[in-house]
Amino acid sequence: MLVKKFVPCIYLYNNHAVRRLNDLSVVETDPLRLVHLYNENNADGLVVFDMSDGDAEHEEALEMIKDICAAAEMEVAGAGNVRRLEDVKKLLYAGCRRAVLDYTKESNIALTKEASQRFGRDKLLASSSSADIIAGNKELLETYVCGLILQTPHQIRETQSVTTLPFLVEVNQIALNKLMEIFAYENVCGVTGNTINDNYRDILALKGLCKENGILVETFEAALQWDDLEKNSDGLIPVIVQDYRTGEVLMMAYMNEDAYGQTLRTGRMTYFSRSRRQLWLKGETSGHFQYLKSLTADCDKDTLLAKVSQIGAACHTGARSCFFQNIVKKDVEEAANPLQVFEEVFDVIKDRKLHPKEGSYTNYLFDKGLDKILKKLGEEATEIVIAAKNPSASEVKYEISDFLYHMMVLMAEKEIGWEEITTELANR
């Protein structure tokens, strides 16, 4: 049984969110504001339709899509303005989990096999408003894409009869209770369009309604109930909170039964304030919400570890983490965190670019420009190949280090950060 998803969409035109593909009325001048609202209200994904005209506008739209993907706490599918294989690549490189081919265009149909072989079947969706077009390309679609976006709710039955592929249905106006009827179709994996955009605040309630009707939706299902946990003398359980990306310990707080249930129900960290004797939704006043990624109990079931996506600062002082007051530290060499080392070296390189230092080799490269940086990067890549033919692995290590340094200079020159690289690798 497919999990049914609530997927808002952004119709992007001139870097604004407009009403729909055939209605350019501006609904939000800052699309990123919409992304944060969708994050906060348990959306299961996001579709971004690039409606730009011309190459220059398309490049601007891709920059906005890049920012949208960075801000979204969900998978993003990029659609629109795909004319060649390079456009598919640009959407994926901007951070979209999948690119959408428009099957109303013959050129997009022709791209399907090549794009799938280049990027993988799981990176492609196809959109269409016609079950006949889907039927006419059934073998191509079922071989080379992983799902569909049906642009009208009026062809659901016909579409399900001609393909086994899961499909999102774009719905722009429908009574919310009718969603249950749409979700009842086996191959429908979710709904997108203005019906979701206009009712994003109701997603959590709609998921509850789906569960009552036996429809599978994305929610946190707890393996341990509150009664399974060991509470302290006040009936509370301590929660250690950790950044899910970096592993940094952010804070410690307590939960009671209501806080535990609300956290699992909403996906936003909720605690019990011992001083105020009331529930405390983290970020309710500051905007520094914590979105739950995983919750784990320790061996005695008397302490919880929450891995979260932290918005802004975790500490009321404005510090990223509450743990910043050193008490004692032994002078020992700590094991290097690889990503932290990369970030620290990269920070130095970026600082040299902003604040040049006389005699700095890094500044020499920046001053000489991109061609010099690329020349050095090519030379270092060649040195790795030569070193690898020698028996000693140490030489390879040194040459790889030189290559990585020059690569980071290129990253700084092109304004690419490590998080963008690691996100791209994780997506692959």
C-alpha cells in the first residue's frame, strides 16, 4: 500500500510564487517564506514549477530553486523549462531530488531514455494531463521514470488503468473531503497543487483524518509508548538534543507525556517547562523551531536522544548550542572530525578571499583568476595519477591533500560550500 503524501507546489515566475501555470497573479513575493511554512506544517514534499522565459530568467530561477532546496525539510521535484539534458542536470545540481519531464512536449519525451541512463530512473518523473499520452508511452515511462505527476484529477481512473507507476495528482480546487476519494486509488501516491497550497495549515489534521479512514500517511509511529519509558520522580524524561547533520549536542530539556505525544504527532520538538509548569513548543516565540528527524531511547529507557533540524540558535542566549561554558579541558590531541577539518580549512580559504594577506599562496591563486586555479587543479590531479603508480601510499596521500586544497580554492571562487557537496553526494 502506497504512503499518501501532501505535496504543496510553488509556481515560480520572476522569482515570485504565482497562483498557477495559467494565472500569473502573485501570491507570495518571497517563495522561501512559503517553504518555511510548508516545513512547519508537515508537508511531505514540494514541487517547483519554473515558469521563466529565456535563458537569463531561467538561470535566475535556478538560483531561487537552489535556495528553495536548501531551505526545504522535504524532497523537492523541479519541473518546467526542461529543453535539453543540461536542464535536467541543472535541476538536480540545484538540489532537486527529482526532475520532471513534461510529456506534453515531444522534446521531453525524446529526452527520457538518455536522461534516465545518465542520472538514474529514480531521479526522473514525468508529467501529463492525458492518460492517452501515458498509455502511448507506457513502456518508455515504466522503464525509465519512477513516477508521474497527473496534471488533472479528471483522468485518475484512466491513468491507473494504463500504468503501474505511482502518481501525484495536481488538484487546484476540490473539497477537502474529496481527497479521501482520490487517495483511495491504489496508484495515487499523493496530491499537489493549490488545494494543498491553500490548506497547508490543515495538513496535520488531514493526515489524522486519513489514518482514521485506514489510509497510510507519513507520520511518526512510535515503537515505544510513553508507558514503556522510565520516568524520573517528577514523571518526566530528559531529552538530549543533537543536530542531525553535524552531531553537535545542542541542548537538554524534559518531556512529559503530553510533550512526548505532541512531538510525535507534529514532528516539532515540544518539551515540558519545569519552571513554568507548562508545555513548551521550541521556537514558538523565537522562530527557532526544531524539526524531529529521529528519537531514540537509551538502554534503560530513561533518557531520549532527539536528532533534529535546528532553525537558528538552540540556546536562549543566542548561541547555536547551550553547551559553550568550558569548565575543564585536558590538553590532548583530539581525533579529527573529517568534515570539521574540511570546514576549518575552507573557512581559512574563504577568509583569504575576503581579507587578502600579503605573501599568501591562496591570494596568489585568487589574484591570477579562474584559469590559474583550474590549471593547478589539473596539475594536482595528474600528480595523483603518477603517485598512484608508485608503491608508497604516502605519496598518494600527499597529492590528494594538495588536490583537495586546490579544489577548495575553486569552491570558494565559485561560491560553493561543503554542505552543498555533501548534500549532493547523499542524494546520489
